[in-house]
Amino acid sequence: DFWKSKIRWFEEFGLTKLEIGNVIRKSPLTLSLSVETLESKLRWFEELGLSKTEIFNLVCQRPTILNIATDTLELKLAWLKSIGLTESQLVKYIARYPSVLAVSVDDCLKPRLAALQKYTSSDELIDIITRSSYWHLGSPSEFKAVVARLRQGCTPMSYSGSIDEGGASR
């Protein structure tokens, strides 16, 4: 009954059996979370400003994020705001690239930001960050080439628009 309640909860959330299987395969620990914890985490993402569709996509893409303590997620959000992302940019970025919540600030984000800053001006840094997840997933040894491609209007990943102050894509 313990497992069935979790499966039922995911079904009520809107996931198909195949998607539930993928969530469990990607993050088996998610099944150890209580239904109350899952519901609390979803409310937290709603309060952040993500739509139900964006939360659904986040759960399907990166279910491990459900296992991260809310306090830890709050610290990551605070750090992302501290580098200059506005609230609306932050929400849009997380909706497009939820993996940013799954990586360590100290071990991944800070060193990669420092590497990226070597090749960008402070004026273009946020624009480059919001145009691609490459800065937090890609190889810092390739940042110089990536920044050059982004300056030319290309993108190293599939998304080429940036996120403006109002949160709209350009």
C-alpha cells in the first residue's frame, strides 16, 4: 500500500505509467519520499512561480530535484539571484534548465561562473547565462569558444533566445 500510494499520487499529478517508470529509473529515492513531502515540494515550486506544466516537465526531466531539501534549493536560488538574475529570469531559467538545481553551487556553479567571467563582460554575463544551460553543464575549457558562438547569435545548446527582465523570451 505504501508504494501504491506513491504511484497513485504520480498518476494523479498527471504522469503516465511510462513517465512514472522513468522518474523511478532516474531517481529511485523519490519513492522513499512521503506523499506529504511530494505535495509540499510541488507547492514550493508553484510559490516560486512555476506553472503546473513547468513543474510537470521538471519532475519528468530531473526527478532527483524532488529529493533535494527545500533549504538547499533556497540557497541555490539565493546564489543565482546574487549573480544578477532577476526573479522572473530565475523562474524562466529553472523552467527551461531544471538541472541547475541539481548541481552544487560550490563545486560546480561558482567555479564555472568564474571561468565564464574570464570571457565575458559584466554587461553580457546574465544574457549569456540565460541563453544556454551550457555554463552550468558544459566544459569550462570550451567557454571561450561558446561565448564567441553566443556573441555571433548561435547557441551551443538547443535554445537560442535570452530571457529579458519581464521573463519573456527574445
